[in-house]
Amino acid sequence: MKRIIIVTALCLVASLSLMAQKVGVQSSRCEVGLLYQISYQTNWGDSRAVVVEVIPDQPAAKAGLKAGDIIETINGRNTQEMSEEEINRILLDPSMGSVELEVTNFGYRNKRMTIQKQCVPAQAVSEAMLARAFNMYSVEDVTTRRFTMPYGYRAPEQIDFAQYRTFSFASGRKPTILERSIYQELLQKGLKYQVKGGDLVVAIQADLTANPNYREGAESDIEKGLKNYRFNAKTGDIQQYPFQSINAPSFIGSHLLTVAIQISDAKKQKMIWSVQAKERLNSPYSLETYADNFAPLLLSNFPFLRYISNPTFVLHKNSYRSIGVFFDANDLQRILWVEKGSPADRAGLMPGDRILTINGLPLESTVKAMTDGYHAFLRKSLFFRDEESRFPSSDGFDGNKFWRLDKYKEVAELMQEPKYKGAFTYLFSHRPYVHDPIIEDVVVEIQRGGEVIPIAMKPVLKKEDYIELM
């Protein structure tokens, strides 16, 4: 499988210091906010670019693109005839403010869409970047977590899936409680539902039985660290589940839960795609709840199959409060760009203004000063974190821990100490461990000419969370 390309001009750097060293190579950069892959399948895409993820609130999402869309053409050129380098160059070219696409999915063929790029100065630091760089203020909001699901897929028949438009359930009835989440997910993919006579017939089989390999008492011999954390599609969060880890031996878990989805061509009466989940656990579990929580993951490989077994996912969680300013990487006090229509724009902030404080905390001009204060805060606050919540992020760092519920007041007091340079805590100021009580407004002191002006704004909460199938 070819590498998934992240089509975004965000500098994905280990630290803001590294970014400050690299700026100046080009005058501007553009963001479009999608992930795509060149298809290697005749079933879906056939050597064209296929969208695999769309980042919320980014230009591609605003244009209406969805995961699974086949990009037929870019500015009139067939993507079958384009290299990844050419596609990236056009999508990210700052000399073109927009790009025209023709897109195919179950619900449309060669639909025209226009992506209006967000182009900013090359050294501009966005609030999304700052939220990732200072994420230990609130790993509850910003983190990446990897997990694997025990799914097996059947390789699809060599048939063009784009020909299908409608689906029905094999029962010939309206969706049952078990089927409703699958029904919603197929609608999201562009298929239309018919009670009977759909192009595709969907059959769901679900069972909870005794595990024939189970050995009573064997759990005591297994490493206790094999906790099973997964993404819950209903809540949008990672949570612990009672299922055994995919790495646990087959004799662990007294129950075996199986959910299978089979999709068939109605006319040919031939199965063209299927997935089966096999879970082991030590107590009964609702099959309907399982389908509700995991339908998007079960169908993540439909129609564009990228895994045959045990797919690995990464949750990119990136929620933060935004006022809509972009900071200068070489001088963090300087506003380099202001997002049109943002709270900062409406409040009258302009490029060239200098921000001296945010919510009363000093904003230093150098990346080093801000990160030094941040690191000092992390060392001081170490014992306010919940050791039981420790988890690894997708980059391998295993020291992520949530704040202790009984220490929120102490954490908030520590964050507000000026010596720790916590100006960027405003990104998470909707949390009680940042401000107690919570402060609704963000107040900045700007220097414009020789005058210092306080300006209050109501930030917007941005949730740019998405799941990536690795």
C-alpha cells in the first residue's frame, strides 16, 4: 500500500523551536485539510486519488468532500495521469487561491467541488499548531492515540463499486436496533436506503457465545497492562472496554462476541464485501451497543479496502478555543495574520499588532522563553496527574496522564503563575483545571503604536478530531 499523504501545509514539527529555525524558505503556505491515497484497486478509484480522511473545519470539509470520495480530476486533469508530487503541488500552491475538483462517490458522479485554500504567511503559527505543541496543558483535549481492532475483511470481487446507488437489508424490513448504526453509516457514504429492491443487500449476523478455548483462572497469568482502550464513535472519546486485548492469548475471555456484515450484489446474488469482528470478554455485552459504538470502524474499509485483518486506527484529538490569530514564529508577540470573520477579526485585531499578555499572563516574544516556562510548569505539576490514567500516544510517548479530579484547583492556580509563561493556556480555558471558575472571554493586551489596548473576545471552541486508518 502506498503511503497516505497528508495534504496540509501545517509544519508538523517536534517543537515550535524547530519551526522557527525552518521558516523563511517560502513566503506563504496553504492548508486544505484532507488525507488521500492513490488507489491500487479496480473496485474503487482504480489508480485515482481517493480521499481517506477529511479534517473538520478545514477547507476540504467546508467544500463538502467526504472520506471515500474518488477525486476524478484536479483543475481538469485526470488524477490517473498525475503523480503524488503533482497533486500535492496543485493542492498546496499558494499562487492559486482555490482548486477545482470532480468527485465521485455512491451518491454522485463527477460532482464539481471547489476548495478555497487557506493561505497564510509561511512563518505563521496557528492556534491548532500551538494546541499540539502545548498539549500537556490538556491531554484531555489534544492527543493522538493508536488502537487495533480484531476485524477480518474479505478481499472484494473485481467489480466497480461506484455503480451501486441503493441498499436494503436482507430482512426486507426497516432497520432493526442492531442494524440502525450500519444503516446510518451507509447513508453517510452516499448510498440511499430502500426497504426492498436495493442494488446492495446487507446482512448482519451477531452472536455472543462461550469461548471454546477458555481456560478458567488463566487471566491471573497475563500481563495486567493489556488494557483495551478504543474510540467510541458515539461519544467521540477514547474509553476502556471489557474486551480482551488483541494481543491476549485465545484462551483468555469466557465469552466470544462475533459481529459479521456481508454486502452482496442483489442482481448477481453474490457477496462482494464482508467484515467480521471477533471479540473475547469475561461477561455478557449488548450486541446492539457494540454496533452503535463501532459501526464507523467496522465499515471504515468500505468501499475502499486498505486492510485485510486487524486494522490499526489513530484518533487525532485536537479541540481548542480559538480567537483566530496566527503568531509570528520568529516573534510570538507579533500578530502575523488574522482569520476573516474570527473573534479577533470582529474585535479589530490586525496584522502587526503586538500581544503583550493573554488573560493577564505574559506572552514572550521568543519560542525558547515560552517553552522553557511550559517545561518548568510540567515538572512542577507532575504530581497533580492521575497515574491510573497513563496512556501512550501514537508517537510512542507513554507518559500522558490526565489531571487528577481532586487537584483541579491546584492545577489552575499553578497555571496562572506568571513565571510559568502560561499565556497559551487560553487555548484550553474552557476547562476547570485552567481557570476556576471558568473564564468565558479571552482578554489580550495589544500594543499598537505607542498605546497599550485591552481587548476582550469570546473565543470559539474548535473540534478538529478525526480518525485515521493507518
